[in-house]
Amino acid sequence: MFQNAQNVTIPAGEIVAVGRDYIKNIYTTPNASTSEQIPPLPPLRPPSVFFTGRDIYLQALKDCFSPKLVSGRKKFLLYGMGGIGKTQICLKFIEEYGKKWFSDGIFWIDASSEHTIDICLRQVAQKHKVNATPSAESALEWITGRNDWLMVFDNADGGYQVVEKFVPYGNVGSILVTSRDKALERITSPTHSCEVIEMGEEEAIALLLKSAAVDSNSENVAIAAQKLVILLGCIPLAIDQAGAYMQSCGCGLDYYLELFIKHQPQLMSDKEFRGASLYNYSTYGTWEISIEEIKHRAEGEDSVQRLAAESALILHNIFAFLHHDNISGEIFEKAAVNFINRKGEETNGLPQSTSWLDSKTLFLKEDGNWDAL
């Protein structure tokens, strides 16, 4: 988007970095505000409606955190490769036992970096009015004074040292960690950890049929489903992406299976994927098929569908630079308002990026107001 842009200045403006539903100024011109705002703590999301199986891991969490066990702090680690379902297992466990076992609160922490942990804890402090100036330290002190709570450090892939400094002091409460890194056992202990692996074949088929909204009565469907989940490595994320494509496009399992096999040589020959794992081939393969379908729609004759696809591709390119969780619509609303206010002004070196922007891609109504839908 900013290719070939040089000596760029943004009058009375700001460059922003985005992460977990907040906007942080990393550089501002003299007329811009330098204060950082903390958005409200978002509600804990439910597990996927297509959640299937994973009973072994749910039982392991139940055995660890059951209030029938001896008192003292309980800790557990779920580790495994990305897309294997660690976060969804935690969400399902909380849905089933959260209110019954953790009456003093469930604190979901985005542990992908020290900064996101700090922001999440400050959101906790702000919500519960811990003190006038919300801080991670005040949140941890407040949590330490309670007993029946669960703190989930999700996506703790930056090393155990990052998480360790934010674990509340004391011997009460419960800690649940998800990570790609087995070394996080240093926080929980090897006896209180479990590797999350690929789904069983039957589980994987059940997930695929749910996600694709396909009737499983036909023998041909069962055979095609088995072939596809094996090709996808029985990885939940890849299976769900494949199912979403089939449900959206109204295509059958046989068609998608043929499509995936057709795309495999192209993906495997790409130098970016040489030496890649089965996980990478599966997840990126299903994602690539979906993107190709959107590109196809963007070139179609249906004007409404074409515009929607074009906008989706632009948003996809923007989202690639943002944190995956809780992307705020406020970003796009402000972009739309600023675009209208500055229309006709000199762009100072950004002709390519601004040429992509119009009222439709910025979701403006005919009267120029922001369209939140």
C-alpha cells in the first residue's frame, strides 16, 4: 500500500499501531494528542458453535481445577502447534464450569506479548475501579485479595519469563496457560501440562460436516470427508476454514477435495513454504482457496457481489497488519471521517494508497455518514 512512498508527512495527524482493541500513538506531529486510552474490557467470547470432541483435554482441565481437590493454587498448561484448538478448549471448559467454580472472576489475558498482558490487566483494573490510574500492578494486587478466580494466559508464545512476572502473588486462585512452547511448564510443572495434538479422525470428520453444514447420511460424503480431513492433517483450524468455504459457496465435499488437491502442488512449490510443516500446508492451503474465491467474485458480473469482494480484499490486506483480536470499527470510522474532511487536500507522497480509497471502500452512506453495518 505504501510502496514507493517517500518523504511522507501527515499534517496535524498521527501514525498509529493497533493491538487488542486499543489505539496507541507511536508517533505524533505537534498537533496530535499523546494520551493513550484504554477501551473497556471486552466480554469473554463463547467457544465456537462448531466445537467438537476434545474430551480428553476437557477432562484434564476438570481434574486439575475441580474444587473438590485440596486447597492451594491450581495451574495447568495446554501446549501445541498453532491452530490445534488450545484456545477453544479453554473457552469450552469455561463455558461448562466457569460460573460454578470461579465465582470471584475469570480474567482472560492476551499473553502474546508483555504489552498485551499489561493492557489486559489495566482493563481489569479499570473495569473494577481498582484505583484512579489503572495499572497492571494494581490489578494483580486486587486479584490477589480474592480466592476463587481463574486467570487464563492465552497465546503465551514469548517465553515463560514474560508470563511469570504477571502471575498474581500468593497460593490461591487458578492459572491456565496456552502456548506453542512446552517450556511454559516452568510455570505450571510437567505433571500439570498436556500437549494438544491433532483431532482423531472421527472427531475431525464430525467437525468438518458441522462446519460445512453437510448431511452425513450419504456413503460418498463419508468417504470424501475422510479423505479431506486426512489431507488437512486433522487440524481443527484447517478443517473449520474448509467447512466455512463449502458452507459459503454451497459446494460439496468432492468439489472442495478436488480443489484442495489442485492447489497443493502450487503451494508446495512456493519458496515461502519449502520445509513447511503439515500445519502450514493445511491452514494456508485452505486459506488460499478462500482468497482465490473472493478474487474470483471481485472479477464477476454481479455488481453488488463484486463490490463486497473488492472491499473484503482491501480489508484483508489491512487486517494482516493488525492484532487478530478485537479489531475496532472505530479505526475505519475515523479513516472515513478524515478522508471526507481532507478530500481535495494535497496527499504529500501517497498517491497510490489514497487512490484506493473511496466512499464505498470506507463504508460511507450516500449522505457521507459512517455506515457501521
